[in-house]
Amino acid sequence: MSEYQYHEWQTVDRVLTADEQAAVNALSSHIDVSPSRAVVTYHWSSFKHDPKQVLLKYFDGYFYLANWGSLRLMFRFPKGLLDGADIEPYCIADPITFETVGRYQVLDLDFNPEDGEGWMEAEAGLAQFIQLRADLLAGDYRLLYLAWLKAATLYGTFDELHDYDNEPEHPANDREPPVPPGLKKLTPALRNFVQVFELDPFLVAAAAEASPEPAQPLPLDQRQLIGRLPPAERDDYLVRLAEGDPSAGLALRKRLAAFVPQHQRKATRPRTIQQLVERAKALKQADQIRQAKAKHKQHIAEMQALAAREAQTWQQAEDLLANGRKIASVYDEATELLAKLQQLSVFQNRPADFQARLRRLAQKYASRPALIERWRRRGWV
């Protein structure tokens, strides 16, 4: 399998000027540039520039995928719109970093499998994740928690038979960051993140058990809240809006939100990584039992339905062999009917009856080696 690398950048708050498009276009002979997007794909080479610097200079979002398993998602934010103290609990070096660079803040989710293992066939693009940037700016930290969950279990889980209670420094005893509300019902963008970044769905379900329901937004009188701003601060926001500052509206909404009492949630004791992993395994086992029961129930219903038309099914199989063409598709169809009848004989505890009738058919059509070979592979003759 040949190597494949995919880089994509996208703007959100603005479009690139003609000069900027030309500058981005000059970064690679493999690049495709539009006023709001740039894409580079490689099969035998690599991008020669730092993707983060390209993001900082021109774009608001970046996504990278390599078919050996590496995945990276970055967002650029105007400085001051996110509180680093809120983000820091979710950061795990090196996979998750949040830093201020000049006039911007950058969230970097960078996941690489050990030793380049984990070849993947997934196809994805930045459009599947770009909404997560706006969600973060709105205070929705579910992406951060899911990224932490991915990073915390990036290199596998832990030995179930080992007792880590006396090893407080072991990663198994690391505790989770604040669990954001809404993990029980993910947005399409978050579901894409879980799928493409290959999070264990049972681990996500285990984490979601401690996630509260989102609080209902309070009705706000924006005019009244704006009236509480000092005149000089109001004028500053108006000037920024008039000058087309794309971050002004977001900054104003965040400033006004500071006047609104925040909903206080009941504090819960953070779970350890090992507790989350063990709970995920329990959920997976319960799901396997449920699926097995459902499959067994479906099998019973199918056998009961087949029992009501057993004679017709035997006749259908025999008619195919007697009157059908001597070709592979006819032999396959007849053999599948007989396979269902064998299942029915086991279900009814009458396997000998099936074998006796099958032997008679084998004797009758012994001159058809292709048909008999199909039955031999199933152990019927």
C-alpha cells in the first residue's frame, strides 16, 4: 500500500486576498487553493512547510490525515476569546496543546500511532469538523474531553489483572478533566470526530454516564446587558464592528455573558482512566450479550417460519436440481436452501432426517461433481 497524506486548511471569519492566495499557492506544486480553502495531497513526498505556521498566517482551521494512522486537527482563534485556564485541564503533551502565538490562540490535537502502526482507509475532510471551532467559542468543551479521552488511551489500555492502587503515579490512576454536559447526545461534527479519530464508542458511552444534560439557555435582554458596559468599552466594540473585525462580535457576546449568572453544577469525583476503561469493557460485554440474545431470538423466529414451509422448501430445492440448468448459480441457490433446512433440522433436533434425505439427493446427482463438491465442503457427503 502506498503512502497517502492529506492536508487541508480553511478560513471561517474571512476570505483570502488575491496576494494571499498566490502566496499559499506557492507553498507546494501539489496544492489546490480557493479564497477560503487550500488542500494538499501527497503519495510519495511530504509538505515542506510547518502546517501550524500556515494556519497562523492565513487560516482558521487545519486537518491532516495520513493513511499510516496519523491524524491532526488545529483551530486558530483570535487572542482572548478562549480562557487558557479552562482549556489546560484537557491538555496532554504532546497530543493536545493550547498556546498563544502573537495575536492568536491555537488548539492543536495531534495524534500519531506508535512506530507508524495502524494503517487506515478512512477518508475525511475539514468540513466534517469545522463547526467544532464555533462550538468551542460558544463554551462547548465536548471536543476537548473527547480529545483527552483519545490521548489518555492512545497507546492502549492497562493490564486488567494488575493492581494499580499502590502506584499513584501510574497513568492508569490519572483522573479525568471536567466532564462537559451533552456527551450523551453528540452533534454530527462530534460523531465524525469519534469515528474518524477512532475513539472506542463504549469508552465514550462510559464517559457520558457522568455528563449532565445541557442547561437550557436563559432569555437575555441584550440591550440591557450592553447598557451595563462603560461608554468607552461600548465605543471600542462599535469601532471594531464598523472596521470589519471578525472577532468583535464573538468578543462582545463573551463580554456580555460575564454579566449573566452561570449555572452551578454539582461537583462529582473525577474518575480514573482505569475506571473508565473498565466501565467501557463492561458496557461492551453487556452489548455483546444483548446482541447475542437478539440474534438468538431472530434465529428462533426464522426457524419457526421455515418450519411452516419446510415441505415447500425441500420441493423448491429438488425442483432446482431436477429442472434447473447445470450451472454454478443454480447449484449455489439449491445448496443455500438445503443449508437452511439443515439449520432447521438442528433446531428441531432431527439432524438424522436431513442427512438421510441429503444422501438420497447425493446419490441421485452423483454425476454432477461441481454440485457434490459444494456439499462435500459443507461436510454433508
